[in-house]
Amino acid sequence: MPGAVPDIPGELLLDPTSHSFLSQRVAELCGLPPNSTKFPGAQPVSMTVKSLEMLEKMDFWVCEKSDGVRVLVFIVMNGMSGNQEVWLVSGLSGMSEVVLVSTTVRGIALKAD
């Protein structure tokens, strides 16, 4: 259906203890307070004429603005199991575990289950 927001793939994390632990870790890595409800990933910014001066002085990443759900990809080694885990953290405070196809990104091998 055109215009529909896509579902986030993976298995939704329902365990509150694990969710709290992972959320706090993501917040820590992103420099946010431990119980922050702010989405840790990229935020949209509207550009205005006043923005041009800032663009001339600083570097920025620019990407297409697509309708949908923003997610932050969080890749972590589970200290208890020794396995790599890949989580999609949504702006709605949801966290889904996904399994990646084996690949290499910037010299880092991503293990597939």
C-alpha cells in the first residue's frame, strides 16, 4: 500500500531487563543521559537561507528524506554468549534483533547466524 510505514524487520525485544540494559548502553555510546527518551540516531533538519552560513563553515552528512521509520543500527558482542547481535533501535523506543547476511563493512566482518 503506497504511503504505508514499513514494519521494522526482526524479532521485537520484549524482555524489559534486556531492553533497559541495551537502551542504556546505546544512550551511553551516543552521549545521552541513561534514561533518555530521545532517539539516538540522526535527526531531520530543515534547511533555510540562514543555514547557508553554517554549511560553509562545517561539514555535514546529507541524505534523501524518505517517509518511513528511522532506525539506528546497533551491533554488539554479547558478553555472556560471545555472539554478535544486531539490533535496530527505532525512534519509538522499540528494539528488534535482526540476523544479517554475512558481509564485510569497512573491513569488519559481520557474522551471519
